[in-house]
Amino acid sequence: MNAKDILSRRFEKATFNGYKTDDVDEFLRELSSEFAQLQKDKNELERKLEVLADKIRAVSYTHLRAH
């Protein structure tokens, strides 16, 4: 699931005691925005983790060659 999936989600209209369409649409917009930001944060953290893993591998390799 991604932010676009959230925005494009549609619901059937309820006959009785349903939710207001505008309220649901606003909630989906907010949810989509938050989800998109979380996805960006996750991608950035994965990139940083990969950089750190590369540094650890480099240090390990250098340490092993020294002994």
C-alpha cells in the first residue's frame, strides 16, 4: 500500500448512519500525506543504514587484513 492507494480508495455509500463523504475524504487525504512522509523517512533511514553497513564492512575488512 502507498499514499496513492489511500487517496484512490472509495467506499460504498451507506443507506443509514453512514459517514459523511467529506469527512472520510479529508481523513484519507491526511492519512495519505502522513503515509507518504513515513515512506520518505523509511527510505532515508534505509539509505543511512546501508551507508553505515558499508562502513562497518570496510572497517572489518581493514581489521582482518591487519591481523
